[in-house]
Amino acid sequence: MKEKEAEERRRFPLEKRLKEHIVGQEGPISVVASTIRRKENGWIDEEHPLVFLFLGSSGIGKTELAKQLAAYIHKNKPDGFIRLDMSEYQEKHEVAKLIGAPPGYVGHDDGGQLTKLLKKKPNAVVLFDEVDKAHPDVLTVLLQLFDEGRLTDGKGKTIECKNAIFIMTSNLASEEIAEHAIQLRAEAERLLNQRLDKSESEDQTPEQIVISRNFKDEVVRPILKAHFRRDEFLGRINEIVYFLPFSRAELIKLVARELDAWAKRARERHMIELRWDREVLSALADGYDVHYGARSIKYEVERRVVNQLAAAHERGQITKKCCVKLKAKWQESGVSIGLSVRPAGVKDFVDIDETDNVIKNVNSKFEF
């Protein structure tokens, strides 16, 4: 690594970039950043590529971390990130789709999806998404790749890729990891609440919880071994990284980040100022669905806030240079999100009519 680039990395380390784009997941960020730092400074086995396995439920940052790592290493160049959906490689014959068909078979001249891309960028960050869905013969190809740092395509040509970084994601053991993390977090929050007023606890983040070695060895590893059925495959993984479910404080951050993005759009596209308070963040965070992860927060904001803004804008109830305030309203049926508007040059806010069907619909209970 050149001195100028090294200085830039010191001023803007990988951890900083990852934390700007990913909410929570301090453990995974620390593990990945430390390993990459060893690689970049020559403190790693150069005969084998780096291999990570990201474990955890959907929508909690596994893919995003891989994307941001590639963007950091390859300075946002798109060819630095290769993503393969392993649900497309569930059949034995789909090995050919990965590395290319052998001579005499249909598609031989086309090459494989992985080999073609690695030829162009042999030091890319490669994401094998949902690797647990891949056929065992596909895993055999990956084992060769991880073990030897090279891959032979359907034409018999060898691609050297020891400098690549391979990341696999999987939902294996995600329920067990989530349950264990929730138990650890509950205990951490109980201890935190002993030191803080209950009203303050939602803003505070307990000390980072750590998955125990015993849990990894006694619970997670048997699940991985039962699925992959190869000790040598698991043995070639440098780091198994555990992504944990979001804490309440992290959910609040997710909602705030989503609202900030929409406030920026409202300001830039429509010259409308958007405001909200803590109660709105809390109400929207209640819409979190563990099966969909952060995507459920994004959808909740769009459904309960953006739909109302669009409808009010269409009716002329909000116009340029006005200020719109989001309000949480507690009712017997639950919490609804209302809008108040203050037109330009006017002092007071006025509630937007809640008899409108659009507002009724967006505040009704929704199930995924």
C-alpha cells in the first residue's frame, strides 16, 4: 500500500466508514476492520484469500457491510464488488453456471459468472449471498477457491485470486443467535436500568454484548457442521462473524436515519421543512419486524409518514416553504401518526384533517 493511501486510511479508517452506513453491529465492524487492517499491512497468510462467514437474520447489515467494505477498498469502483445469489446454484448442474461449462457442452464459450468477473478483478470483494442454499458440488468449488486461492474455469484456465476477499452470508443458526443475544441484552439493560432513571434508558446503549465462546462451540458450530458436513470447509473460514438483532436504541437510530433522508428530499424537492419529536421515533420503531430487519423500518416510515405527506401535498394542504410537524397520537386502538402544518408566514401549526381515508388507512395496523 502506497504511503499516500496509507495516510488516507489512517485519517479515515474502515471503522468510520462502516459506522456511517450501518446502525449497530459494532462487533462485526470491529472484527472485519481488524482483519482487513492485518491484510493491508502484511500481517496475514498471503497463500490463502481472506474468507468470512456472516451469520444472522435478514436485514441487519450483512450485505451492506460487504458492500461498504468493497467500496472502501476499491474506492467506490463498481467492479470491486461481486455479488452472487447462491439460491441460483441449488442444483448440481449449476456448477457450470458458476465456473463455465466444460468443452463440448452448451455454453462453454460463455464462461462462468464467477470466473468471468474474477478474471477482470482478481482482488475483488466477492459476496456469496445465502451460501447455505448452494448445492454441495458448488461448495466443493468454493472449497478449492478458499484453500488454493485459485479457480479453474470450464476452459481449463486458472485464475489466481489470493488477494480477493470472500464473504459468505447465511441465516443458519440465526434464531439461536437472536435468542442468545436478546438474553444477553436483557441482562445488560437490567444492569443499566439500575444506574439510570427508566425514562432515560431508551436513549442509553448498554455495553456491547459479546457472544460467548461456549455458545459458539456448543450451539452454532454443530448447526454449521450438520449443514455443510465438511470440517475442511469450515476450517478455511478466517472469521465467523455474528450479526445481532437491533436493540431498542438502534431501532430509534434506524427510524431517525430514515426520517432524515425523507426530510432532505422534502427540503430539496419541495422546499418543505419536516420536523418530528422523540415520540414519533418511538411509535415508528414499534413497527419493526424481526423477519424483515431494517427493511421493515423503511416500509413503516413510507407507509405511515410518506404516504400522508404525498396525499397532503396532492390536496394542496402542504405547499412550498411550509413546515410540517409529525405527531404521535395515543388512542385506544394504538398509536397513530398525524401531521400538522404551518404555512409560510404563519405563526401557528394547524392539524391536517384526520377524517381523510388516506390517513385512516396508513395508521391502521398492518401485518407483513
